[in-house]
Amino acid sequence: MKTVWRSVKISAAAIVVLSLLAVARIAALSVRNAKLGALFQGPLEICTRQEPSYYRRVEYDLSEYLRMGEEKEEAESSLKSSEFATGSGQGEIPWVDGEDREEVNAALRKGAQQSSVDATTGATPVARLRSPSVYRDRRPFQSLQIVYPQDGSLFPPNLCAPSVEWEDPRNNLWQVSVNVGEDGETATFVTTSKSWRFPSKVWQRVRRDAVTRDAKVQVKGVKLNKAGERTGPVQASEIVRFRISRDPADSYIVYRLVAPPFSSSKTPDLFVRDVREDEPRLFLSARRKYCVNCHSFSSKQGNVGKLSLQVRSLAAVGQKLPVYLGVYDIDRRTGYRVQLPFQIQMTTFMDWSHDHERLAFSANQKIVALEPVLYETQLAGMSTSDIAICDLTRNEAYLLPGASDPNMLEIYPRWSPDGSRIVFSRSPVGSHPANVHFDLYVIPVDGGKQSVAQPIEDAADNGRSNYFPRFSPDGKWLSFCQCDGGDLIRSSSDLYLKAGDLKGPAHRLECNAPYAADSWHSWSSNNRWLVWASKRDGGIYAYLYLTHIDEAGHASPAIRVPMKKKPHASFNVPEFVAQDPGIREAGLFDAIRVEQEPRIVRERKGSPG
């Protein structure tokens, strides 16, 4: 009994000691915070908001290219020996189905001799190639400036805590203050870093209170000497205001993560990110043996319907079908490989019809990724591409009449929400990819052999390249990318929006960066949010951003999907889905792996209907 009482006494004493230590620690922190807070008292020197300025664009020596314009004999000789990047890289896999480098390179050599002038900018191909990227680094600000978020930003209510970021060439200690409403409590935090993330409890309060009232953030800065004493005035940024939207974004984003440049030898993995949480999780591992891309869900819910993937096995030995379409039935938790009735099995940039049974895709593609001059931009050369439809109910596939012209590159199909029409990009065969100008066209799906595609107003014949169209789920809007020339990864790419009935003008969304690529994008299931890949953070890697689209089609300032650590890789082809797909990674891989026997789809004969 004595031993028991002794143990109780010792435990009680330990609890008292720990409690006293905790109280002492809290008191010490309180004293420390009070001392730090006192450093920011007194008159403020407000640093007025500065407009950003940028360094000049990079220019390149094109002497090799310019020699192509001399007499024919000399031009042909120069073409063979030129170091100008008109050919595919040495890292490309020569045997991969759909990657006919010789044919593509021949088309590029032919296109390289063209001397067309850009109708919009007046630039010749030489001018565009001398400065192949429009990306420009911003010059550092000369005073304390909050650089993220932007004033007037709108955050979804289901996003995890973001960060506040600033630049300051003078100070070395900062105080961040957060307030909601005129009479709200102000919380302050002191940091030695130029970035501060909202604590979870503070962000919860902001999400609750900043729906109808502005949340306000301000950063104060002081300069301390080695003795820890303040020298000079207390500087402060202008106040940045933002709000929380009533409209949630879809909680899940499925994307590829790939380090630039793109090539057929890379094996990027797919991930799924719950935007309410900090970390992504693996969706599908490529196991360093596959290239899996162009994933597409048949339902914006994400946990019903079907999932399609373009799959390429990098082990060619003994494989009869190394490139194929993979289909996974989410409802049944089963999947299979598909062998299409075409000589080329490439199935890029796919889109499902609303009934989950018909898949439109870019078929018969002969495509090669070119070595980039610099990583802000990259080109892909194509010599053929058609629009095809695979009807899984009938187990047949066919080229879409009116969208399968051998003299045209036809790519990026997108179903209208009612399933009656397909919007796609078209450009004549033969141009160098830097000079390709894709136009958006629309065609009825079941119009028969006499179907004629029609150009879409303000998205065709405008002197620019228009590609990657996406309808909002309710059909109210059509979004697409537009750039100076080409597609794939173009630093001049911006997001545009027009009415879903395809009438009237298109407008450039306000969320674009004027100096970097904004491209691959996806709509949320409630038609209110876009997620897209942007290279505004340094020009090389693309990260995920969100914007809210209002009733009039205007976009709120871009907000970044928070990351604990930025990867040295690009987020590629993000797909918004409302629910967790709930697909077991091992089951998905096993269903579409190259060893599985393929489902053979026959070719439809005659007119579709």
C-alpha cells in the first residue's frame, strides 16, 4: 500500500511540475510576443502599391535558321546540317506507335521554309523564333509589397489554408495582421520569413466570417540590428482584401506530375488531391514502365461512370499492342485494354459523351515532342491527326465524317453537354508547329457523311491558335486556350471564354498572367470554378490555380492550390471531380496493364447514326 501511495504522490508531483513548466512557457511566450509586438508600435510608413514591371524577353541567335532562306541548294544543305530545333529529340523512343519521326520531321522541314506573317502581331516566323517565349521575370519590388493573394481574391470555402507572401528589400522582421469586418478581432503573428500560412483555427474563422465581409491582411516590417534593436521606421504594406465564396469548388483534382520537358521516354505518375487537405495521394503509378496520359472521367462526380486513359508500355519486346486505350468502369470496379480498328492506336485528348458510352478522341496521330529551346515552352510536331468516336455499347469505332480530313490536323474533341455536337481544333497539315494556328470548329455528331464542320465565331481565323476547348457542365460557357502559335506548352497561352451556344465574341479571362502560360484547365461540377495549370511562378514549372466564374463570365483573381512544398515538376491536365473516385490503385493498374488481353473493337461501316 505504501508503494502505491508513493507512486501516487510522485505522479501528482510530476503533474504539478509539468503544469508549472507549461505555465512558465506560456508566460515566457507572452512576454516574448509582447516585446516583439512593441517593435511594430508607432507611426507607420505606408508602402503604396506598385505596378509590376518586367525584364526584357530573351532573344536567340538564328543564323542557322536564316540561312534556310537563301538559294534552294544552300537551303536544302542548311536544313540537313542545321542545329535549329526542327527535329525530335534523341531521347524519343523510335518504335512507339504514332511517333513517326521521319514523316513528322519532313513536315517540319517543309513548314520551316514558310514566311507567313502573324495577322495579329505582325511578327514573322523568324521574329517569333528569335524570342520563342513570352515569359518574363518580374523585377523585384522596391518596397514592402504583398504579392499573394491579390486584392479582391475569392477563395472557395472548402480550400485548405493558404499563405500570404510578400517582398521587402529593407526589413528583416515582419508582423502579419488578419481581420474580418470593421469590428472584428485582429490577430497578429510575427515571422522572420517572407511567407506566412494561416493557422488552421484562424483560417476556419476567416472561412466562416468572410463570406459577406472582407477579410483584411496587412504586413508590417521593421529592420533590426545585431542587438535586436529597431532601426528606422515601421513600414507597412497596403491592406489586401479578399472574401470567401458561397460556392464550393470540387474537392478533388486528378492530375499528372511530370518534369519538363515532355518526351515519350518519361513515365509520370498520376495523383489525386483533396483540396481540403495538404498532401496529394497516388492515383496511378507508372511503375517506371508506362506513360499514362490524357485521363478523362465520364462523370464530373468522379466516383461513377467510366475513366479512360491513353497507355504506352515502354517495354516493346514481345508486345503486340504496346500503345492502347485503357478503360476502367468505376461502377463495376473492372477495366480492360482496347484495341481499336485503326493502324495507329494513339488516343489522345479524350472526352466522354453524357451517356458514358461514347468516347471522342484524337486518332491516327503521328506526333513527336520536339526538344525545347528553353523549358518555358515546348512544341509537338504532327503530320496526321483525326477525330474518332468509340461506341462501347456497340463495340465499334469510326472516324467522324467532316473531322477526319487527311489534309488537316484535327485534335482536341469536346462533346457538347447534350451530346449532339463536337467542338474540335483544326489546322492545315505542313506548318512548323511554332507557326500552326488551330481554329475551333463545331460539327454535328450524327450528321452523316455529308457533315460539314463550321468555324466558331471569334475562335477561328483570328490570327492566333485556338485549342483545348471545354464546355461548362451546364453548357452555359465554352472555355479554350489561345496563344500566338502552336499548342501543347506555349508561354503565350491564355484562357478565353465565350457563350456555350458558340455565338458572339470570346473574351480573355481576367485571371490570366500576361507574361506566362495559362493552359490545361477543367470546370467544377457546379460550373463556378476553373482549375488550370499556370507557369506564372518562375516560367518553368506549372502549378495549379483556381478562379471563380461569375454569372457574367468574369473571373476572380487567380489563387494557388496550396502546397507544403513546390515540386520540381509540372502539374499536367488537371481534372476536377466532385467526389473521391475511390479507385484502388493496384486494381486500376492490374486492369489496364499491358499483359491483359485486349477487347477488340470493330470498325463501323457506313454512315454513323
